[in-house]
Amino acid sequence: MIYRFRVILDNDTEDNVFRDLEIRETDTLEDLHNVIAQSFGFDGSEMASFYRSDDDWNQGEEFSLFDMSEGDDNVNLMEETSINDVVHEAATKLIYVYDFLNMWTFFVELAEIVDETDSVDYPNLMFAHGQIPDEAPEKSFLAEDFDEFNEFEDDLDIDDYDELNFDENWN
């Protein structure tokens, strides 16, 4: 089967930049990485990762291009992971990050599953819309609202520091 993906650049402008791609379901995430990088004009030499995503685009499990763990952790590698092991009808979204210094971020969504066409070479760039900007869109990382938290509301008086018995209560 052939997976058709829409890959959308995450940017805060009104300019939509996306690519529609076709790839075999049995190809690897590394194959998907290569076609995405090429379709957006990248040379593919930078570090990249895919992340599982839920319907709200929350970042989940990572699939990395290279093993940078120094052998301490079990790393999911793109070259060892077929697309249909990660993406299917029940889990259609991935986040793709290319070049961790610039943080090019893309939303990758499975749009359709179709039969393979004999006259088409896969992977296939079906459609390109918009030009990628010269620089990666700036990311704003937002934290939850902690307005109700006040670090000084602990009922302790700083003048009573000597009476806190630090040595006695130290673990």
C-alpha cells in the first residue's frame, strides 16, 4: 500500500508551506526523512527526528536519525523503523524536526492510503505549495500558567532561619 502524507511547515505566518508526498508503507522513517528533506530543499545532512503525535500535536516517542546516546539508552532509529510500524489509520500524525540548531519543525499527517500505481516511482512528490523561508520560523515555548503559585507563601519567616534546625532535619 501507498501512504500519502501532507507535510506542513510549522510557522506563525499566513503563508502555508506544505508538500504532499507518497511513499510505500513498508519504507523506513529514514526514507520518509529523505523525501521530506529533499522536497523542502534541504541537503539532508543535519540531525533530524520524528516524534509520535496525538491528535493535539503533542510530542511523543522519538525516532532519531542517528544514535547519540553513547550506548546508555535504547534508541529508536529511523533506519530500523518501517513507516507502518508507527503510522496507521489509528495513529496518523508525526512531528518531524530537522536541524536541531534551527529547529525546522513540520507536522506530518497521513492523509490517505491507496493502492500502488505501476507507472509511479516511489517515493513521489505529488504537490508542493509555498516557498520555505530563508530562516526557520522562530519557536515560542509556552509554559503552563503558574500565576497562582507564589514561591514566598510558605509560612516561614526568613528572620527565623536560625530556628529551622537545618542540621537536625537534613536527610
